[in-house]
Amino acid sequence: MPTKVRDRLEAALDAIAGSGAAASTVMAKVHTEAARAAADAADARTRLGLSLGALDGALVSIKDLLDEAGEITTAGSRINRDLPPAKSDAPVVRRLRAAGAVIVGRTTMSEFAYSGIGINPHTGTPGNAADPTRVPGGSSSGAAVSVGRGWADIAIGSDTGGSIRIPSAFNGLVGFKPGGGRVPTQGAFPLSYTLDTIGPIARRVADTVAADAVLSGVAAPPSAPVAAGGLRLAVPRGFLYSDLDGIVGPAVEAALGLLAKAGIRLFEVDLDAVVTLPLAIQKDVTITAIEAAHIHRDNLRDRAGDFDPRVLARIEKGAQASGATYVGMIRAREAAKAAVDAAFAPFDAVIAPTVPAVAPVIADLVDDDAAFTRANLTALRNTAIFNLFDLPAYSLPIEIGQPLPVGLMVVGRRGRDHDLMALAAALEPVLQPSPRTA
């Protein structure tokens, strides 16, 4: 007999409580009683032979930038604690509730979602689920750790430059960044109006597919499973494969060997001309920094001292950019999409390391701004490229016995999110030779 949802929830709540003070670095708020009521309702539907779908009874955490009626959306900041509670749920939260998801609580994050590392001086930094001495990745830091520690089946995060895929890679999880515009971002505290996306983190591709169907409102069409053999994957040697550390490099090469052995056709290609376009377009300042400066213009004037100084420095740089610079970058971004689409067209997907290095040690970065900056740039290097192009992308865990988690990023073609989901499901058992049971 399947385990009752209420029993699974109580086990998660016990684990959270048993983590003591460390729990608050992961969970900004635990919805104990509301979650119990939702779990009991899911169990009652099961007894009646009813179901609201694949997420009915799933334990879900949501990032603390999504509005929930009656809750303050802090977005990991000290400043937002002074905001009034949200009057209504964000659309994605409404959809989760309607689908029967049991929302366990709200997860911590990098301040205002502006870091790929996950260190937060206001809330504390969650320890990585694989090694608590290491960073969780950001900005969906608590989101990934909540899944990695078994407190949630699925976490809902956001990804502006890699904030779903980076923590997924660092914690050995599956993370899906949908194509731009696929999932509504209303009711999510913004970092970049242009680049923000909302998506799931889970242990299995199937759970991300089920979550995306709810978040986007578009279920995957019925289709035959994709066979790994015969897939055409681009391996863009060059920029995306450069400067890999001593764990990531061998793990990725081993993964490529497993893919080839499974009959997948790998094409080593030079895509540097297109994948480095974001660096050329944003050589002096990023679109995210400029848009964040607009979003936080009042707080920059009135409450600059309440920001995480590392976040403040990046936002202030955006405030110095001209309107002409911003318009030029937006137009260049749109023009670049056509070049990327043409380069990717011969392949089913493009694959590369999600992050060039494993999760760094928290203590090495907390008080060292230069080390933090280097680590942050490294974490975002590969992932942020594909936000600029609005392409869907997965981070899939490589499980070949390496000492720390490593992710393989799989990037799909524009508007082909469902195709990418099917492809990721085909790659999953190849990259994880020992099937997961958790």
C-alpha cells in the first residue's frame, strides 16, 4: 500500500525540526499546519479513488520570491521584511495548490536572487546537501537543499542566469530552466524582467516534467519514449569546456563515454562564435544589473546600507549604465537569437558541463570578496549564456562515483521544451547507471 502523504509529510517535518538551527538557513518559513491540511486532503482523495494529477500529494517547497497570500515575500533580503504580506498567491502557486501539491514551506535564497553561490549574510547559508561545508549554489539555494535533504519532493525555484541549474549541479539533482516566457512570472519578485524564469528542482526528470505541466499550464503531449540511440548531441569543445576542475573534467568525459556507448551520436563542434555572444553583448555591464537597478532604484537611494554589499555592488554598476547602452544590448540580444538557432538546428541538443567546478567551501568565500567574485563568475559562466538566448535547459546529475556532485547541462532548441524533457528522460538512466530509489 502506498505511503500516506501525511506520513511522508510528518517525516519531512521531523527531519526539519531535527536539523535545529540549520533548518532556518534552508527554510524561510515552514507551513506546518497548512501542509498537514493539504496532506490530509490528498489522502482523502486517494481513499475516494480521486486524483488531481501527477502532483497530487507531492511535497513541494517554494522559493521565497513567490507571493503567497498572507506571507511577506522577502526575496532573501532584510529590506523586504518591511513589506506588507502578499494579498494573493502568485499564479504558479495557485496552480500548485489546484494540482494538490502540499506546500511544505518557503525556501531561503541569495539576496534578491543575485548570486550563483548561495551565501546570504541575512539568513545564513544552507550547507550543501552532499557536503554541508560547501556552498549550496544560488540563487535557489534553500530550494535545492530542501530536495537534497528529503524535505521536499520538488522545489520551485527561479533561474535568471543559472539559479536553478547551478544549485542542482552542486547538490546532485535535476534542475529544469524552461524557455523564456513559458511559465508566468507574475507574483515573483523580479531580478530581471527580461531574463527571469521559474522552474522545478527534483531528483528525477519525471518529477520536473510533472511540475512543469502545472507551472506552465501545458502538459506534455502523449508520445513514445525517446530512445537514447540515434540522438544527435553537440559537444561544443572550446569555451564551455575550458578550465574544468579536477573533478568536473574527468566526470564529464566519463559521461560522454557513457553516452557514446549508449549509441548517442556525439558531434564535437566549434560553437564559440555563438556561445560567447553574451560576453560581447554584455562586455561592460549586464542586462540583469541594469534591470535590477531599475527595480531597486528607491532602495538604492534610501536603504543602500541594508543590502548585502556584494549584491549592492552589482546593482550599483547597473545604475551607471545609460539608456542607450541598455537599448543596444536588448536589440543585440534579439539579433543573436537567430544565429544561435541556426547553429543549434542540426542537433537534438547541446551538452556541456553545467558548472566548470564543484561547489566551493563556504569558509573560503565568506570573508574573501575576491574569492567570492571568482567563484560566482565561475558558477554562472556556462549557464547564463542560455538565459540570454531564452533556450530551455536541464542540469542532469552525473553519477559515476566521483567524490562530489557534477552536473551535465543539456540545452534544447527554442520552443522545444517538451522535446528536451523527453530527451532528458532518455539521458537520465545513462548518466545514472544505478537507478535512484529515493
